[in-house]
Amino acid sequence: MSQPQQSHATSHQLHDLVTVHEDYARPSDFGVVYKITAVPQGKRSVNYVATPVNGGRGLKGKAFVFAPYAGEVPEAGRFISQPVPYAPPIWPGQVVTVSGPDWSEAPETLFVAVGMGDRKVRLARLGGTDGRVWTLPNSWLTVVDFARLHVLPAAA
């Protein structure tokens, strides 16, 4: 049984408790609760600043990088129980579509996986983009069913 996916937040208030969203968390971020210590000010500012409630190095990121945390504040030196999410692997050569926060390409655009990591996949646009490659979280990707693809005859 898979874990419920965290939703992407659109904004946070000063002093909100958050965790790093599973799509952006490094292994060291799992189980750490952060407090929002600075919110974006002005038109050009987009990054929030979050500091671990138990001390340590803070983070900067857009609102969707952080997920709201509703639990109790852990004691000093303790971490919350936060399982590492499982995302089914996307294998090199699979054709996918992409949808996620801050993604500007059309949702029907097809991409092909050209490399894989633990929870992220390297993608190139199907048909080419002058060598452009994106690295995106698995949870943003939907594998395309080949039965839905239509092959058109080559132009003469």
C-alpha cells in the first residue's frame, strides 16, 4: 500500500511549521520540521526561508518546496517519523507526460526518459530539443500507454 502523496502548498505564513515536500527532499531532510522565518517581500521575491526547529542549516525555496506540518513540535535532538515515499521507477526509454507545480510545458507534450535516479528522472522532449534535458521528480510523470499513441505516415 502506498503512502498518500503530499499536496503542493501555494503559500505559507511567517512561523508556519513545514517539512520539505517529498518531491524536493534530500535524504537528510526527511524527518526534519522547519519553521518559516522569512516570507517573500515585493514583486521579484519568490523564496521562503525555513529554519529547522531543532537548530541547523536553513533552506530557501518556493512555496511548493515546503509541505504544511500539523503535528507536534519534536523535542530537541528528535525527528518526526516520516517514511521515505515510494515512487514506481520510470525506466530509460519510457514515454511520459509531465504535470507539476512550476512546470510551463503543455501537459500533452511527450518526453522520453533518458536516465534515472532514486526519485528523479532525466527527460528529453520526444523529437528533440537541441540537447535540452530536464531532471524531474517521478511523481510529476505519467507513463504514456502506447495503445493511445497514433503513428502518422512520414511526410514525403
